[in-house]
Amino acid sequence: MARESLPDPERRKVLRNLWKAGAVILALEAGWTSYDFVRPRRAAGFGEMVDVGAEKDLMETLGDRRVLYSLAGRCYVTKVEGKLYALYQKCPHLGCKVPFCESSGWFECPCHGSRFNRKGEWLAGPAPKGMWRFPLEVRDGRVLVDTGKPIDGPPQGVRTVDQPPLGPHCS
Ligand code: FES
């Protein structure tokens, strides 16, 4: 059976269109590759599971005067009696950010003077309860804080550790 072929002008038109389609596909792929290369990658942030570091490092470095602050998690990680805690930075009184005072070893709110120990338990001031906590877990040696699930701090009067001030207060 004889093969039918397109007349010359028709064949040229088909080839031209194939070339154009190929060029468009190549341009799209190049554009996507460039975009994929430069687009910002979203890191886990507040409200999500935040990686705050290697468990081994945290267990070795955190102590009475040393806590870890996580900007992404808006929380502090502390170690008390060999256990890690993640405390939300927001004061349970009126919401100021509560800094850690290295000299006293307490969390001391500069706004109205509430104070908390390294487990976030209320020690003094107008805050009605201790600092909120976040659940944390260890996965493959990394400590992950679930900043989407704040847990109410313990009420005033609950004190499960004895942490007298180590030195002068900051505020
Ligand atoms: Fe912290 Fe008032 S906001 S004591």
C-alpha cells in the first residue's frame, strides 16, 4: 500500500507547529525549574511542630541558668530534674513576653512582675496561673515542640520543684 504524504506546504506547516510546541514546552520547563530553585521554602513555624534541636545537645547544655529560646516556636525549652519542658513565652497575665533571668534562674515578666520557675510554675505576681506549656516529643533524636497545642499552666499554688532564686532578680 502506498504511503500518503502531505503536500509540501502542508508538511512545512505541521513541522513548524511541532517546533513551536517543542519550544513552548522547553520554555515552560525552564521557567518551572528556575522558579522551583529560587522560591522560598517554608520552615515550620508557630502553630506547627517546631524542631528545637538535638535531644542530646539540649540535655547536655540546659541547666539552672541556661534555657533555650526558640524564635520559631515562641517558646523556651528548659530542663528540670532531667526532663525537658517547652514553655510558651506569653505571660498568662496580660500577654507580655516573659524573659528568662539568668541571674535568678526564674522567668520574670517585666510588665507587672509575675515570676515563674523553670517548669513555668507561678511563683509571684498578678498572673493567675503558671506559663502555658507545649507538648514535646523526641523523634530520631530531635526534640519537636507542638506549638499548636498549648496546655494551660498549673494554677497558683502548684509547685512541684523547689527552685529558690540563684541570685539577683532581673526585674
Ligand atoms: Fe506579665 Fe502582667 S503581663 S505580669
